[in-house]
Amino acid sequence: AFFASPTVERTCPEAKCGCRYATVLAAVETPPRALLLHLKRFQPLPSGDGWRKSAAPVRIEPELDLTPFLAAGTAKATYALRAIVRHHGRSLVGGHYTAECLVAPELAEDGAGVSA
């Protein structure tokens, strides 16, 4: 939704143009070397007086391609998943975090490539 291109009504600054509508375009001009994503999993309660954690599953692919969101002329941008941090708990004020990180197989004790 962040990169959606909505059409908005605007008055064109050039009087002769006559245009009233414009398309807003959001794009990444310089992709970062490393990318960190924070998925906010808390939703406001219908009453408006608190928050709850979403139980909806999140599917995470091993590779993320941001190329479709880059500005024209920008090189390809793909990112490989290296780690996940998970929150265990039902509220914003309680719970704990665990991390799962990929490790080069030659560095992992069991050779599996995953460290917790």
C-alpha cells in the first residue's frame, strides 16, 4: 500500500494546462546495502482504548526483490533473508523476543546453518 499510486485532484500551477488530476508516484531512488523490515503486528481495539496482537500468519520468502519499487534507471535490488526476530506474547507490555539467524554452514556447529 505504501507504494500505491493514487490519483489525486490538484489545481495545475500552469493556468493553460487545464489538468486537474495527478498520479502520485513513490519510488526508491537509492536502495540500501542492507534492509531491515519491521512488521507492526499490533492493531487498535475497536473500542479505541488499547491494542491487540494480530494472529494472522506472515509468509516470509527467503529473497525479497524491491526492483519493481525502484525509480527508473536504478539497478536491481534483491535482498536475502538473514535473520528473524520474533515477539512471543500477547500484548505490547509483555512477552519476550527470540532470534533466528542464518550462519555460514562452515561456522555452524551442526552444519545446518541456523543459529538461535
